[in-house]
Amino acid sequence: MPMFEDRTAVVTFQASSWSGWDRDGYSIVTSAQLKVTKGMALTPETLGFGKPDHEGLQCMFYEVTVERIVEDRVLFEYNNIVIKNQSGTINLSAPRSGRFILRPGESMQLATPTMDAGVSVSVTLDKIH
């Protein structure tokens, strides 16, 4: 078995942007299956989006970092995003940074803590090598 520093994982990283101003509820969904290692950051740039250059859009920049990969789980750290409630709602006052653990087959749903427009993010741990 490889040391935990040498392990890799396969994750499905998906983001969908939304706007409260859009009557049709139109959303753009972007998804990628990625091989990740310790220290890798999943950001809008990972999915091909540019980093917001307008100060008012900085709330749209988030980061989910692979903190540690062990035999049966992966520890992630998140910043500038919140974990969604089980009901799918968003707690606007929830901590905007923290950690979560996924085992193969599990997913975490996160979102930008905004009301006008934002991003919903899903991280699924597919497997660990």
C-alpha cells in the first residue's frame, strides 16, 4: 500500500451557477472527473472559469482543497462557500470555511452564501488509489 502522501483519488467536481433574477431558473452546469492529490485545490478555474476580476464578484470565488488522502477516506477543506443543509437550503450565516470527510461513493453539496446569484458545488469521491 502506498503511503498517504502518495495516494491519489478520483473525484467528480460539479458546479452550477444560478441567478435569483432569472425567471426561468436557468443554470449552467459544468462537471469534471479529476484525479487529485494532497494539496490540490478545486476552484472555478479548475472547471475552466476565470477568476472574477470585479470586486463585487469575489464572493463567487470558492476553493475546496484536498487536505489528506488515506486508505478509505479523503479530508477536504473549503473556503468562501458553505455546506448546504440536508433540505437543500443555504444557511447564509453558516461558517464560510471548514472541513469535511468523504468516503468512496459519498458526496458533499456546498453553495456560495448569497441570495441574488451564486454557485452550487458538488464534490463526489469516486475512488481512492
